[in-house]
Amino acid sequence: MDASGYREKIYDIFTGTDGDADVTARVERALDVGTEYLGLPIGFLTRLDDGSQEIVAATGRHEGIQAGERCPLDEAYCRRTIEVKGTLAVQDATASSSVSDRALQAFGLGAYIGVKITVDDETYGTVCFAAESERSAPFDETEEVFLELLGKLIGQALERRRYERELEARTERLEHEKARFEGIAETSFDILFRLDRAGAFTYVSSAVERVLGYEPAELIDTPFAAWLDGASIDDALGAFDRTVDGETVEDLELDFVDAAGERVVVAVNATPIRGDDGVVGVQGVGRDVTARKERERELRRKTRAMDEAQVGISMADADGDLPIVYANEGFERVTGYDAAEIVGRNCRFLQGEATDESTVAELGAAVDAGEPASVDLLNYRADDSPFWNQVRLSPIEGPDGDLTHYLGFQTDVTERKRTEQLVRLLNRVLRHNLRNDLNVLLGVGNHLQSGLTEDDDVSELGDRIERTANRLMGTSEQARELERYARREREPRRLDPAALFDAATNDLPAGATVDVAVRTDRDVCAGPELEQALTELAENAVTHDPGDAPRIELEATDDGEWIELVVRDEGTGIDDMEAAAIDAGEETDLVHCSGLGLWLVNWIVTRYGGSFGIRARDDGTGSVACVRLPAIDDDTPVDAVARRPTVLFR
């Protein structure tokens, strides 16, 4: 039989009407045809699953290639097959770079040809043929075409099987839902009724005894209004008149009085009964909603309590993409979003560029498993300011035990996270600087103990000791300042930019030149410690200017929402590593600051919802430090402008 005959044969297997609908059986027959055509005794179909290869069907006597056998993909000949386009044909596996040593050791196949199988545009696995000895001649194009055709036919068959199974599952679900709804209808306890044009009962179903405690016969030929609580009579009569006029009444809640004298709330749907001469009466159904109304009242009480809670509370529908169906005022305060912007959206809109994906994945895994979860997540408010959000999720089940909603609690824990970061920062900088400076002192001490030589400059050694001690004292004082500010309560207020600049430069050396430009009439909304932050920047600019007459520029600008306070100098410029640490808001072994001054500035500015950055000037002659904080008008209350703390990066 020539190549075209074998191709026709596998066509018949997968498209023929032989009644064999089992895909695995068709594949096994096709593998037999392939081994005959290719002259290779082993044929097999694989499925890839999480880094492993599983043999789905096989022909031949190879011990490791039998249905159900599994192995890591790295040990399989198929690992390379799924990476190449078209077929992978290997005449002699021992001489081919396409077969790994691990695969050779695991299976010992000499000749191999395989092709990738895709199902619904996704890689399913491979179909392959092999022999334990090498092949005397290379695989030709017709053999490769045969294998590609077989791979496509198997993929199509698998797609059909997947579709049919999904269709069967959907049909089964529909049948289940149909049976469920039919059962509900058969066991309904709703009251069915009919009224004549005068409003008297002509029929009442037996459910009235369960709902109101009356025998149906007691109501026949009596006016329906006689069984109502007085407050509902006007509404009932008005609805009855509208129905007699041809309208439909839906979900009209009426208060009836039962046999024990208790009030029972019944929701009524009614339609006109039409005869040859027009409307001859009214028919409808009444449902006891007393328990529901009580639950609604209880829910309103709970909702009011939730609305007034200080923490953010939200509820999301468990179906679909977890859309929010409720958010309290606390959620609005924490995130800055109005409820109208929140409802219907998934909470992921609070995420941003610095949100940790692994934490998001942890939260998603808990949701997928229907389990409670609690994580600290970096989120972004409506104004794009970052904050630390402690998110706690609790699954809520309905009466039948099905998961219906997720209840979420959102708490702004930025202050706690900032304090934790501050502690880590102080530990790192103090350890680093203390170790370095003590090494300097130890070095000088050892030198002195070994005896001075005529080349030693005693004055220089003394200056070195003094400089080192002063650095240690300065770092210690900055650490105390940072700790003091961390313990102090936030006090947002109005601060005049000109007064801030004046205070920040008041104690600069006499030889320093200061140029000030205030280009706004508005104030800055921040705490009084901002003065210390600007003083730190101004003194830092002068200290790092190597010239005899240091010069700095201070500028305040207004972009409508923010005031920018800029300090420019002509010194040696900011070290790239220190600028990167401030931008990142954290220190690592490779990226860290040499001192605490810039961290002090960053801590103060971000505490009032602002941002701080520092960079080298474009001409390389100094640095530019920029502080951004909310602007405030004279007639605007501080509470309306004051921002919550943000995390320690811009």
C-alpha cells in the first residue's frame, strides 16, 4: 500500500461511519496503521500535565511506553517535539541533539518521529512512533506529512469529544435545574385565589389554612377586605379597582390578620379575569412574606450598623468576577472612592504597579477554594496614593450551603507598616554606620598602639577621630528624631511656603547664598515637622557643596492640586544608589542610603500623603530635591484637604 492509501486509512478511522465513537479506540487503531506504514514497532499518544508526560494510548511492547505510564517531561523524547514547528524526526537518537541524555537513558529509543497535538489552540500532547534501534534511512517528507495529518485528526477528535462532554454536562445541569424548579412548583404553599367583580372570594386554595389558619370555605363569598388589617384596606381596594379596569398588580404587600389575631404580610400578584363582556373578576397568588419582611428589617438594622462602622466593609457576589454589591462609608473613607464607582466592580481596581502579585495570588487561591483569607496588600486610593490595606475575606453561604457572597473588611494599616519599615531601616543604617565608624576608630586605635612614626600627623589622626565621633553622634540624633516623629500624632495644618523656606535657611552658614522663589498664593497642607524636613535638605545642600560660597535655590510652585517645594544645589550631586533607595522606599544589600537624613525627609512628607524624590541635576553640577504636598486655599477646611499617610515611595 502506498502513502496515500495509509492516509486514506486514517481518514476512514476518524471520519468514517463505523459506529466506533470512542476516541481512544480510534487512536489505537490509527497507531497500528502508523506503525505499519512507518515500519516502527512502537506508537503512542501522550498528554502533557504540569511538567509530566502521560501515555494515553500505545501500541508495541516497550515496557515504559504503555497506557497510564507517566514520566517527567525532561525525561521524554516529546519535550523537544512540543517546542518545534511541524514534526520532529530523529533517525539516530544517540547522534541527535534533539534528544536529551536523560531521555535516552529512560527509554533507549534509537529512531523517533513525533508531532505536537493541539486542542482548542492549546497544547494537548504528542503522537509519536519509535523503534529501539536507529533507522537506516532518514524520514522523508511523505512520512512527515502522514504524521502531521494524524496529529490534526487526533486533535480534532479530542476537540469533538471535549465539546460533546461539555454539551452533555450542560444538558445534565439544565435537566437538574428543570427538575428542581418543577419540584418547587409542585410543593408551593402559595395561596391561589379568585374574586368576583364585587371583591368577594369565589375560590381560595388550601394553602390559606397554613398561612392564615382559616379553612378555605370560611372565606368563600366574603369580601377580601374583611380579612385585612385596617392599614392595608385602602391600598388593597385601590389595587383591586385597577385590576378590574384591566391592569396587572405585582408584588403588592398587604397585612392580613390570621386566626390567632396576628399580623401576616402577604405579597399579592393579581391579574384580571376576562370574559366575553370584559373583566369578570380577579385572580392571583399570595405569598407569605412575613419572615422575609422581618429579615429585611433585621438586615436594615445590620446594614445601618455596617454603614456606620469605621473599617471598610464590602460584599461581593460569589458568582462571576466577584462584583461588589455593597460597600459601606468606611470603605469610601479608606479608598477615596464613592459607592457609585465601586458597586459592580471587582476589588482589583485598587491594585497598582507596586502591588505584590504573590499576595494577590494568595488571596485568589483562597477565593477559588471558598476559604477565608487575611493579607496585607499594597493598594491605591482614588487619588492614586498608595496605602497598606489589611484585607480580610469571609465566605458566606446561603441556606442550601452554596457559597453566595464574600464579606470583605478593609483596614488602612499604613501607619503600622510604615513603623515596621522604620524599625527595619533604623536597624540597618545604625548597624551599617556603627560598624563602619567603629572600624575607623579601631583602625586609628591600633595605629596609635603600634607607635607613631615621624610620618604620622597627630593632628590629622585627631581630626579623623573627631569626624568619626561626630558622624556617630549625628546618626544617633537623626535616629532619635525619626523615632520621635514616628511617635508624634499627625497634625495637618496650613503652612506658608515662604515661612517654611525662611525657617529652613535661617541657620545656614553666613557665606551661603540662598535664592527663594514662591510662585503660589496658597499654603501647604502638612504637619509642623515639614520645617525640619526642609531644613535637612537645605543643610544637606550646603554641606555637600565643595565651594567656598555655596549657593542653593528654593522654589515653590502650584499645579492646582499639589504644591512642589524644590531645593536645588550646586554640590557634588546625589549618589545614584541613595536616590534609588529613596525612590524604592526600601533598602537592600545592594541599594541603601549612607545616613538617615533623606529617610527623615521621606518619612515626614509621606506621612501627610505627599511624595519625595531626589535626583542629579541635568548638567551634573548638583542635585534637585522635590517635595510634593497637598495645596490648600484660605477658605478650605484642613480636614477637606488633609491626606492619609502613604507608603514610603513616590
